[in-house]
Amino acid sequence: MREIQFLFMPKVKIRPQELFDAERLFDIITHTNLEFIEFPIKTLEEERYFLQLNEAKREANFEHNFSILYYGKLVGACGIRIDQHRPWIGEIGYFIDREYQGKGIATEAVGQLEKFGFERLDLQRIVILMDIRNLASERVAQKCRYEKEGIMKRVHRVGEDYYDCFLYAKTR
């Protein structure tokens, strides 16, 4: 019976993050080279606190965070942050465990997240910003058919340094 269930399990699935995801997410954050993303989370307790805030963020329509599952195993996270001045615009972000990168997981997760944004949140525009050095993230945006709109100067901060970002977007 277990083999039959495995055959019908979706390869990639996103679901709202839960408190029990904390250890796995913290493990991914601390053991994956995420050089193009600045994480404010430095301890497992901070990760748990972040996850505890998710429900309030969803209710306030500020941020909708999801865990990314690959054949049922948590391998990353993604989310949409809503522009608080223009609530019809959302910004997508994502990261994948280093052992699972290059398998199309982020592309599939972004597609599911985009559908959620346009259909459930009624967004009119979704953007993806990525450090111009982050070629893998740029490929995800391109595969998901986001249009490159330009470069935003010194908008991305990692540590004390500021970097340019590509701006990719898709409208409803």
C-alpha cells in the first residue's frame, strides 16, 4: 500500500509552514550556501519564533510563508510578501536545500505560489527580485515566464554590503 501512495504523491508540494518545521528549516538555512540571501535567523529558537508569527502575518495579509516538500520531505521554503502600500502586488522569495538544488523544485514551487497569489490573494502583479549574481534564481524566474523589467541599484543588502538586483515580474 505504501508504494501505491508514493506513486500518487505529488513530486513538489507547498504547504503553510508549521512550528514542527523549525529544526529542518534551521538545518537547511545553516548548511546551505545561501550567499545571496540575508537571514536574520541565527538560532533554532529564532526560527521557532519566526514560525510562530506566520499565522498573524497571514491574517494581516502581510506575508504568506510555505514549506516546500519534495516527495513529502521538507527541502526548502517560499513565500509571498504583500506590498503594504500596494496590496495588489506581492514579492516571491524562495530557497532550497543544497542537496536538492538543480532538480526543478524551486520552479515548481514558484508556480504553485504564483497560482496561490493570483487566485487566492487576488494579486494583480507578482515580482521576484534576485541579486544579479544569483544565476540559479534568475533561471527559476525565466522558466516560470517572468519578464525581466530591469535592474534595481543597491536594493539588496547582505551584511553591510548593498547589491544590485534584477527585477522580474508577471501580471495577472
